[in-house]
Amino acid sequence: MTGGGTGATTLRLVRPGDAAAVAALLRENWPFLAPYEPERDEAHFTAEGQGELLTAALAEHAAGRVAPYVIEHDGELVGRLTLSGIVRGPFQSADVGYLVAEAVNGRGVATHAVAALVELAFAPAPGGLGLHRLQAGTLLSNSASQAVLQRNGFERIGVARRYLRIAGRWQDHVLYQRTAPHWS
């Protein structure tokens, strides 16, 4: 998939070997990301800490509860994108969360990565996840992330008061959803 103005944007499943690169991404971009993220301890920004988190995410992936990806642009790891809270049965739903490096922000990278995720999430198994619904939330002030979701066909469904503890305080979020293009 091509995106971000020049170059290619791709999505792939995380690997344990990504720990150092993910830690570096977070450390280098924390001033940019911090207003949109929960508070983190120092271990979160180390290769060891990320190694533990990636290993846990891959175990959850094997159990079918999480789909953890990295976003690469021109072969460089520039972000993370995760489907969490995957629920099967009659719900067939998951939550979408993502972040990208400041250097690629505003260049279409997140938009293209979310588009790839939507395609994968809604495609039937065995190649896809066969989900029916995706949900995402953004801070009220995060118009860039809202635009990413809207460009990918997500519709605003409301505001959740005091939804998540972000940057040290409970904050309201705008909720979005997208359902699969089929009705069966």
C-alpha cells in the first residue's frame, strides 16, 4: 500500500525483535505523543519494557484477543496500531488505537495504516479477522485523529464523558465506529 505523499506505508504484526525500535520511537516522540497517551513509567521507554509488552501482546494475539501491528513507512518503523478488546460471538467487534511519529504526522501515514487495518479486520478468515464492527475514540481536541477516522469511513457516534485517563486526568473522548460493508 502506498501513502504518506512519497514512499510506501505498510502494516505488519509486531515481532519481539521490534522492542528496541518501538522504545526508541516512544522516547524520541514522547513530547509529541504525551498529551494523547496515558502516563507511563520509565520502563515503558526501554527495550526491555517494550519487549515484555510486545511478548504479552503476541500472547494475547495467539488467544485471539488482540491484533498488535507496527506501521512502517519507507521501511522505517514509525508507529503502532492495535486492535484490542476483540470480542467474538454475536458482537464481532474491536477497539482501534494508533500512534505515529511526529516526523510523519500529517503525511497520510496514519490514514493509510488505518485503511489497511480496516481491510484486514473486515476481511473473512483465514486471511482476515472477519469482524463486524470497529470502534475508536479520540480526545475532543484531537482533530487530526478524527480526520484519520473520518477519511476511513468511521462515523461519529457520540461523546463519552471521562472516558480514559490520558496525560494524568480523566478526559472526554469522541467515539467513532465503522461496521463491515456486508450485512449477513
